Amino acid sequence: TSITVAETMQTAELFAKAKLNGDGIVPPSSIGDADARAVAEAVVACTGGAPDRSGQKGFGQAHLDAFFAAVEELENPDLRERPLDVGGDPRSRRDDSTANYAARSFGIHSAMSAAEALRRCPSAVFVRPRHMLYRQYSRVVWDTVGEIVPRIERTGIDEGYLDLGTVVDDFTGARAVASAIQTAVRAKTSLTCSLGVGTSKVVCKIASDRRKPGVSRAGSSHRPR
């Protein structure tokens, strides 16, 4: 079920008028039922006349949060509250692929051996990766992002750079579009992504990493935030 055009525009205006203070924008929960592209286009329309604060077009870096583990949680909701390690076998020294945030609270992280992960969290659940399934989810994510921002530089199955300057002409508008992208991805897949916006790829990557999981953040190459 889609929300009405009026509700879509109201949500878009919330994005456009929200205080952009580095803490990200949290959209209403009802937006999950909206047509993602319509929301994004409305956001762009609302922010198109905003002043250019940076003097440069914006870049974005999108990174799906704990992607493999998040997909496994969607496929099996019982795993959501349990420490989860995807890809490792605790009986071997094989490195894991990813861990969910419940597991990370025990100090488990990517590239850690499964045996060490088990030592740190004996209650952790270990599952084998399902790469075909992850590719299917990834395809939907990037198709959704591509409907909003046509120029994407994929750097992995779960991350990539976005040329936000192809849809907005100023930095403030780029931040609103970044929030719309997060909403669109969540609406289509129930996955969250961290998204950093900056005046260069390096800056937006740092911004994305600093605000995981699932928050948009902006950085500037001109001054610290």
C-alpha cells in the first residue's frame, strides 16, 4: 500500500527542512510503505533551490550495514537478537565473513578466526554464507539506488560511491538525497545502509564509517566537523 501524494510531499519537506546537524535524519516510520523513487524526486524538488554552502558538488559513499549477517537475519528473524557469525567454522581457523552487531559487542569482527570468535562469545551462532542469496539482495539494493542516482561506482557487493552532483547542484541537497536513498533501500529490502556525504570520496568514506549503522552523515574537506 502506498501513501498519498500529499503525504509523500510532506515527508519530502521534512527531509528538506530538517536541521542538518551531522546527526542524520530519521524519517517517519510510515515512509516504509511509500514509493521510494517518488519520495526521492520530491526531496530533490524541495531542495533544488537551497544555497550552495560548499561551492562543490557532493559525493556519497553507501555501505550496507553488516550485510551478510543482515540478510541472514531477514531470512531467519530468530537470529536478530543473537550473536551471529557468517562464514566461519568454529572448528577451524578460517576467517569469518561478517558478524552482526550483537556479536560485535563481544569484540567479534571481520577477518577474525571463527575459533577466536567462539572463544569470545560461546553463545554465538555460526552459519555458512549463501553468496547467491547475497547477490540477489545486492542487485535489488543497487537497482534501487540507481533509480535515484544514476552514476554509481561499485566497490563491492555491499558498498559503492555515488555522484550526487548528477541529481542536485548543492551540498545541502546532496544530504537530503542521501537520506532519501537510505529510505528507499529500507523500503525495498528492509536493509539499512550507512551513507556519508562529502566534497571528496575520501571525506564521504570517513563520514560513512563514523556513523554506522544506518545513519547519514556529512563531512567537509574544508574544515573539521
